[in-house]
Amino acid sequence: MPTYEYECMECAHRFELFQSIKDEPVKKCVKCGSEVKRLIGSGAGIIFKGSGFYVNDYKKGGAPCASSSDGGASASGSSCDSCAKSDACS
């Protein structure tokens, strides 16, 4: 359920109400009882929880080069960036 913000036209009191989308907008100020207007909110930020939001969450196969026991270098001494095209890192 969304949170709606209201402002009183008379006393300028601002307040928020946690309401269902189907509920009618509030008409009176909770402080003085005068008419209120519903404000347009900026919305909520997106919160990513769980796995699947990073590029490496979708890779299939073995462990990435950086997690190898030799600190990310292959037997030839190259870094993970230079061996990314080989089958060793995929």
C-alpha cells in the first residue's frame, strides 16, 4: 500500500497517510479540519534484494578468474582480462 502526502490549504500542515490505492483521498486536515490537497510524490527508490542483479549472477560454468587460487593469474602469468576470451575463465 502506498503512502500519500497531504498539505492543508489553511494551516499548511503536511502529513502522510498509509492508504490503499482504492481508498478515497482525505478531504480534511488532521490538525485543523480544513480542506487539504494531495501532493504528488516523487515515488520510492528501487531496492534490489537477492541475487540476479549483477552481471556475474547470470554467468554459468566454473568459478571466475579472480577467485582462482593463483590470485587471478593463469599459468602463463596473464591477468583475467587478457584470458577472458579463453575457455579457462568461462
